[in-house]
Amino acid sequence: MLSIVILSVSLSFYIMNDSYSKDSNSETKYNGSDSVIIIQLENNWAKALIKKDEEAFKKYLAADFFYMENENLYTREEVLQSLLSVTDVVEDAFNEDMQVHLYDNTAIVTGWLYINGKSSGTSFKRKYRYTDIWLKKNGEWQIIAAQDYLLP
């Protein structure tokens, strides 16, 4: 099974007021610098992992998105299928040590993603080092590529 559940990617939400607010789906909406927006989107992705939020996954991943894990390369469709079919129960997911590097309409994010949960009744704690690449198109950010490494 792909460990794609660990994807630490996110996409854009509607931009609102000067600060952030939470709607009924607990998605945070920002009006701020692109770096602040990207960090919040990464955190929203972690929340989507817990909820197995199909709508969020589809919204976040660009049409031509691809994902690299070890020696394997996966398409957007393969990632979505894996995210939605995984039997793992994610109880907690969060990011640490995120760094955003902005280049015009492109952002590269590095960080650590921690995922805790259960697989076949057995608890797990996973720590992933990741790099996500975002593209801002028509005023919205979408993830176009991601690479993860599961710390042994």
C-alpha cells in the first residue's frame, strides 16, 4: 500500500479579511502574505488527513500533480485513490519546522509531518520529511509536486 496518506500538501481557500477565521468545516481562511497562506494551507492538509476529506484532496491537488516516494512516481489519480482507500485511521496529524521559499508564483515548502493513528488495531507514529511545490495560478495556490521520506 502506498504511504501517500502522508502527503503534506494543500491548496487554496477563499481569501477573506485582514486576519484569519474558521468556518464550520474548520478550514482556516487567510488574507495575508503568500508565506502565511502557504503555511496555513499545509496545516489544512494535515486536518484533511484526519477527516479523509475527499473534497479537500481533490481541491488541493493540481490536475497535473505528481508525487514521489522513494523510487516510485505517482499521478494525481493514484494519490487520490490511495488517500481514499487507505484503512489506516489518522487520529492526529501536524506539521513542524516549515520553511517557505517564494519565487514569483512558485513556493517550495520543506518541513516535518507527524501522523499518529491506528492500522489494523495497532497504533503507529510516523514522521515524514517533505518537500512540496506550489504554483499560484489565477490568484490561487495549488500543489503541483510533492516528495516525502518516512523516517525509519
